[in-house]
Amino acid sequence: MLNISSISFGANESYSSSDSSSQIAQLEKQKTSIQKEIEKANQSDGDAETKQQKIQMLYQQIQQIEMQIQQIRSQQSQKAANQVKANEMSSSGEKRAKEQSGLVNEEGKNKTGEKVDEEEDSGLDIQA
């Protein structure tokens, strides 16, 4: 019988996208193996009730694997959303800092009225 190892992550654990992808690939491989076991069980001779119980157990293992895959994908999405939010907050904070320092106005224009690229580090604009 095939054993399935659980893969879980705490809320504060970090992992890379490639780690997640390899974990998903490993789980998909386990799922495929279980599906082959189901096919063998369906084709086997023996007590119908015992066969049905084994197949039911194998389907439960597939459901567990699918839930683990879903959890990993959800964590990937959450991590990506958090990164986007952090980038937006950083960009917004930089813009406010420039506005407060007087380097740019609320419309993002410097003292001469030119539009300043938010990604650009404008530095000090000294005029005579």
C-alpha cells in the first residue's frame, strides 16, 4: 500500500516558488501512482466489498493530496499578493517622502513643473 506524506507550512514560514513547484510535482506524482493503484484494484479479482473499501481509501488519499496542492497554491498566491502590496506601499511611501521633502508636488512634478518618474531617484534638484 502507498503511504502519503503530508506537506504543511506554518503561516510564518517562507519558501521559494521553486520549492512549491517541486512539492506540487511530487504530490502530483503520488496522485498518479494512486490512480494506477485504483485501476489495478478495479481489475483485480476478489471480494467486492474489500475491493470497494480499498478503492474508497485510495480516493480519500487523492482528496488529501488535492487539498495539499490547493493549500500550496493558495500560499503562493497569498505570498505574491503580499509582495505586490509591499511594493505598492514602498512606492507610495517614496512618493510621499519626495512630496514632504519638497522635491516633487502632489502631481509628481518637480520644482520646474516637469513630471518625475516614480521609479527614478530624483535626488536633490538645486537651482540657482
